[in-house]
Amino acid sequence: MHPKYIEVKGVFVPRGGIAIHPFANWANPDYGYADIAAKRLFEQLDMA
């Protein structure tokens, strides 16, 4: 894989436990997606 931008989000809701939503993203600096990656990351942090 040689992505320009990649985003992975997991949604885990165990029975009777605390739900977790891990999120990771990466932007290839050669294509200028760094601003999008930062914006998406901060959107995920705001949802916490």
C-alpha cells in the first residue's frame, strides 16, 4: 500500500463494559493531506 491518506477507526462495545473507539490516521506529506489528517484527528478528540 502507498496511501495518500488512510484512516482506521474501531468501535468496540463490550457487554456491560466501557466502550472504546480507537482512531488512527496518517497522511503522506508528499500529497498535502496533512491538514485533513490533523482536522480529522482533532474531530475525534472532540467527540470524547
